[in-house]
Amino acid sequence: MNEPYVMLVDDEEEFVEALTKRLTHRDVQVIPCFGGEEALDKLDSHRNVDVVILDVKMPGLDGIEVLQEVKKRFPLVEVIMLTGHATVENAVEGMKQGAFDYLMKPCDLEELMEKVEAATAKRREQIDRIREAAVRNALSGMVE
Ligand SMILES: [Mg+2]
């Protein structure tokens, strides 16, 4: 699998910078973001992002609001929610609204890598299936 392409969204700058470094060392391509608005803007211009790692608790648009917008505008992008103990219910709500999975902070890098890889594989398989269906559809038009 080619390296996962990830957007990391969290209002804690130090956390974003530290985790971006760690993920980059693991051959993950990372776009760091510090808020929901910024993330949605950047997703619009970076259409190959596989996975958004999304903090639940942020000022401005919170994680659930960002999740809803991501799923509405970019339905194939997978979302992994990051949560503290106080907001686990929000993360569970996120799962009901289409998040791929969630993780508790502080998150274990191995566990995060596993989820990122699984989410990336899911998105890419879906894209492959859509392409195959489009090709089949086009071919069936040719023989009719
Ligand atoms: Mg936060």
C-alpha cells in the first residue's frame, strides 16, 4: 500500500506538531490543521486525503460538526476521532454518524497506525470498486 495520506486536526498546536513528526517518521504523509474550518478548506484542495484524524473538542466547529461536514462533502474520506475521557460519548456519537473509529488521548502510536492503515485500505478499496463499476457500466453501454 502506498503511504497513507492523513489530515490531522486538533486545536492543541504542540500535540499536532509532535504527532505530525511521529507519523511522518512512519511514512505517513500528514497535513497538519489547527481547527475545523481550516480542515474543511484544505480538504477541498487536497482531494487525495485518505483519513482525517479529528479531535472531538475544539473551539469553533467541534469534532462532530466537522465529521458531519466531511461526510457530507467528501463521503469517501474516513474519519478517526480523538477524544479525552470527558468526551467519549461524543466519539461514540461520531461512530454512529459515520466515523471509522475513535481513540482515547493520549493515543498509542501503534494503535493509531493500525487504525490509519485500516481506514486507508477501506477508502482505497471503495474507490477501486467505484472505478470497476464505472468501467463495467461503460463497457455494457458499448455492447448494447
Ligand atoms: Mg481539543
